[in-house]
Amino acid sequence: MDLVVWLKDIGKEDLSLAGGKGASLGEMLRANLPVPDGFVVTAQAYMFFLEKRGIKQKILEILKKTNVDNTAELKRASDEIRKIIINEKVPEEIEILITEFYNKLSEKYNKDEEFVAVRSSATAEDLPTASFAGQQETYLNVKGAKNVVESVKKCWASLFTPRAIFYREKKGFDHMKVAIAVIVQKMINAEKAGVMFTQHPTTGEQDKIVIEAAFGLGEGVVAGKVTPDMYVVDKNTFEIVEKSISTKEIMIVRENSRTVEKEVPENLKNKQVLSEEEIRRLAKYGKDIEDYYKFPQDIEWAIENGNIFILQSRPITVRYKEEKKEEKEEEMEILLKGIGASPGIGSGKVKIILSIEEIDKVKKGDILVTKMTNPDMVPAMKKASAIVTDEGGVTSHAAIVSRELGIPCVVGTKEATKKLKDGLEVTVDGTRGIVYKGIKVKKLEEKAEEVKVAVAPKIITATEIKVNLSIPEGAERVAHLADGVGLLRAEHLILGIGKHPIKFIKEGKEKELIDNIANGVRKVAQAFYPKPVWYRTLDAPTNEFRTLEGGEDEPEERNPMLGWRGIRRGLDQVELLKAEFKAIKKLVDEGYKNIGIMLPLVQHPEEVRRAKEIAREVGLMPHKDVKFGIMVEVPASAIIIEDFIKEGIDFVSFGTNDLTQFTLAIDRDNEMIAKLYNEKHKAVLKLIEYVIKKCREAGVETSICGQAGSDPEMARILVRLGITSISVNPDAIEYVREVVAREERRIMLEKATKD
């Protein structure tokens, strides 16, 4: 069990271990970006703590009887759960490891005790379709091993703040399946800090980078406590095209081992925070990070002694298309101007909120007005038709959440809480950053949709663009964008239960296991119906099973990735494979005819034959009830693909991560040889080309669900090879579709020219 790991040893494939923030930081360290060093107390450590202290059931019982729409009930539940966690002692196994890692980190910087930042990282955090940003706590300027251990425990408890409970409930996330990792990282004592969007967060302009900056630590900007400077930079030329220099009243700094708010010195209040050179350097880092992730990013940064550090990067969760111009109905009196932080128009009665205790004042359709946008106000924000604040910028946490919730928001007005009065009727234009007197929008929801997003017609491509999914709850948010699901991973549905699936069967609880699988797959099949959903049967290595309750008997393997996993395990533990097939049979009986079964790590046609026999035993008819396909991850399956076709398959999907490793004999997690890992290696492409050719001849669909599918260059190659579909990460659907459309047009033009 990995309880504590170094940041440099993790990457994007370790989301379930290190959470979104931790995986992203590790990935950026691998890319040689200036990320401060540190370590991660993993999600496994958190789950180990819950199980060892026996508090999981207590938490569930409290949540079960809580109405999250009742603010008082929500707060009581949060207080009770957090108190339970804080009062428990951290298991000795975890405490010893944290102390050892902290001491080594301090030694690296020639300190007996180094200042560190202790930051939470939820395992469902920073999904491209849902941002959990800022919902758990961060503790800055922590010093000493004992204080680090206590701060880790506080981060665990912060998984159950009122806003975090409310958000998960409304987004449909299972509270017990969202674990939390904790990052312990060298503290950057910033003189300047802030955030950066590599796409304009309000207008959606993709060629603009927006930087917000303030003096001191970045918490003031992220939490919306200060109105920062804003600089807009052209992404192609790095020319600074717009500046907005604000009056900075406060700054957050380290003082005597404490993080404190101080008044900004008079000579700095109206001074530009960043130099021209610093703005351009930051913008270049932003473009590099976006190019690396191939998706617009929301980045936190800091500057210490002239050195730039990247503290976090996550996908922008909402992207806006070109705005449709609204016809001017009549002259409207302007009461306030600020920064448009979330597009749309909302009207209603003003409710001024000066503390968290007052949020019950906000009723459905009201305009929430507050000094500073605060994530604790999410329950009230959900009811509001618009948000207006005195402070904050377009990249403050509450502005991000407003955009994700689709609520118009104007920030940085400086005097909204003074100029507006309770009960006053106003209209808020979140696109232009204006608050008008009176209710001028008769059909509020229709108008908000017109102004907020003018959705461009979906690009039609001959090559289908599908999506890879692990978390069923995310299906609904991308179903309208993708042509189906090219990979629905079983691992989250099964391992996320927290108990070894075989233990369910041994205890006579097979039905509970089947229902868990069926419930997860149903969410996806329903969201996408009638578009296809390809369910990949369980493919977890033994080391992942070993951490579960009941996993004590799992074998120790020298190289689990080459061991007892995929279909080879399924055929040995037939009762487990049967449970998966019974779950799919249950859904087929309910009328879901859009599900396909995909067998992982096959290397011989006999495996397909036996799997189909097992399916028939439970009443599931291959090729009739469900399509049957295989993953091509092993060179052997590519070389003898014709034998698999003869055995009878409806589709194949390339798992390029494994196919590349096994073809080139390269462990992509081995930093000594990672530079040699190349999914576009001639040998890998030759195997892919051969499989596509033979499948096309036989009328078998071909797809790709490995990481390479999200690479534009690889997408272009696959289109030319004639692949049927490309399945990509949720954050890459629209971008890859555009790439594919352009490549298909090029092929048509080339053909027309030749003709």
C-alpha cells in the first residue's frame, strides 16, 4: 500500500492515488516545469485511516439523514463529521512516514525544519467537466513534523465542509468514493502571486491569456479577498494587449511562522504588480503548460526572489463560444460596473450577505450581493439568479464555480454592498460586468441562454469522436459532445466499493456487487443512449486489489503490469467475470441495447471463445444482446488479428499505453528510459495500420482508447489509416473533433486534386 510518495514519482495515471492536484503537479515536474518539490500523503492513506479508526459508517449515517438544501442541517452535519475526524489519532504507520518524508524534504533545502504548504487534493478533483477547486483546505507556512501531521488530518476533515458536501451531492458524486490525498510541498514565500487562464475566462477567446496578480501570497486572489491587477496577453505574439491596474488594499504574507493579512504599503497600493518582462515570462509558461496538456488551463503561480514557480494547473471547466449580440430593448439605468466573471443575465431582488450566517436570506431567484465571493456560499449561490461582489477577479474560486453552475456573476465592483440595498430590484449582466436598476428581462432563462452561450453547430466528422470515462457521474456532462463511449473502465465501479470483489461473492453478496456495477454502467448507458458504450471488463493489477478490504491473499508479483490482470484473471476467477456479465445482462433486460463488452489484455482467440461461453451461461448472448470486442494492447493480438476476427468480434480498440510499452520493451514510468517511450514509433504504427487494414476488410470496427488518441498528431495519422472512431479524454473531445474534421477535409481535397 502506497501511503506516502514523492511528487516526482507520480503523474496523470496516478489520479486515484494522488488526486487531481497531486497528479498534475507530478506531471509538471516530469515536464521540467518550475514546480516546488514535495510529497503526497495518498488517498490510500486517507482510506486506511477511515477503515482503521472505524469511522466510515458513522459518516455515512450522518450524511444519510441530512437535507443539504437546509443550510442549518448541512452545517450541523459538517461540524459533526469534521469533529469525528479531527479527534481521531493518525495511525502510527502514516505518522512515521510523514515525519520521514518531511525531514528528507527539509534536508534537501538545508533546513532542520522547512516551511511547507499542506494542500488537499481530492481524487475526483479537477475533472475537465467538474471543478472541485478550493472546496478542501490549504494550510500555509506549516513548520515541524507534528504540525504537518495535524495539518494533514485537517485536510482530511475538510473533505466534509458544508460547501464540499453540497457540491458533491448536487453533482451526483458518491461521498465515500471521493477520497482525498494531501500534498506537502516546499512553501514559496511569494512577493507576488496570482492566477492565469490560458483562455479568456469570460469571453472564451482562445488566443488570449489572462493573468491576475497581487502582492504577497496568492491566497488573496484565489479566495477573492483582493481585487487584483489584470493583464491580457496575446497567446501568439506575447504582446500585452490590455492592462487593468487595481487598488490593492490588503496582502497576505508570512509573519513569524503565521499567515496574516496586512494592509498594502501606500506606495504599492496603486502600483502595477508585475513588470512587462514578468508578464511575458508567465504567459510563455502558460502556453507551454496548455501545449503540454492540450487543453486550456487555470494556473496558480508565485514569484519569489525573481523566480517564477507554478503551484497548480487544472483544466478550465467551462468554455464559452462566441457571444451572440443582444438586441437593445430600452435604455437602462446603470447602478454599478465591475468585471464580468460569468456570462448571462439575471434579475431579482438584492440580498446583501455580510457573513456566512446570513446565507439563509437568499431565496430562489434573488441577487446575492457580498463583499467577497466565498466558496462557503455555494448553497446560496445555487438559489441565486446572479452574483455581485465588491472584490475578486475573474479567476477567483467563486467566479469559477459561478461559471460552472451557469450563474451570471459580476465581481470587483468595489461598492456593491454599500450602493445596493436589500430588496432593490436589479438586472445583472454577467457578460459585460454591469448592474442595471429594475427588472428589464421578462424571460430571464431564455435571455440568459441567448447571451451566455451561442452554441456553434456540432462539427460532423466521418470518424466518430468518442470519450473515455472512469466516473459514471461525469457522463451526463459530456454526452452531448461525444459520439459514444469508447472506453468505460470497470475499475472505478468495482474497486471504488472499497472491498475486494471476490469477498462479496464469498460472503454470498454477489447481488450487491452486481447492483453496484449495473448502477454505474446504467448512468452512462442512459446518458448516451442510443449511442454506443463499450464497457471494458475489470483490468486492475494485483497491487491495486491488495489495498482493498479482503485483498490480503493477493499474490505478490514482481511486475504486476505483466501479471495476473485483464481477461487472464477474469478467466481464472470465473465468478468475478460472471458477476460483470450478469450486471450487463440486467441492463440489457432493462432495454439498454447500446452496451458493448470489451475484453482487456487478450493474447489468444481462445480467451475470447471462453469469455463468450461464460456470457452465454448467464443468458447474455454475444453479438445479439451486446457487441463483443477486444483491446489490442499486446503485440501478439495485433499480429494474429485475423484469428480473432475468425473467432468472431464486432470491434477492436487500441490500448496504446500498453501496446507501446510491450512493443518497445519500455516501462513508461521508469524515468531512466521514459524519454524513449514513443506512441508514434514506426513499429507501433505498423501494428496499428495492420490491424485497421484487416478489420476494415472484415467489417470490424476499429477504435483507440489509449492516451495517444488525445494527441492531435496521432489523431491525424489514425484518420489517414482509416480508423472508425477515436476515443479521447473528456477535455479533448471538441479539440480532437476539430483536428479530425480538418484532416478529413484535407484528404478530400487531395483526392479531388488527383482526380
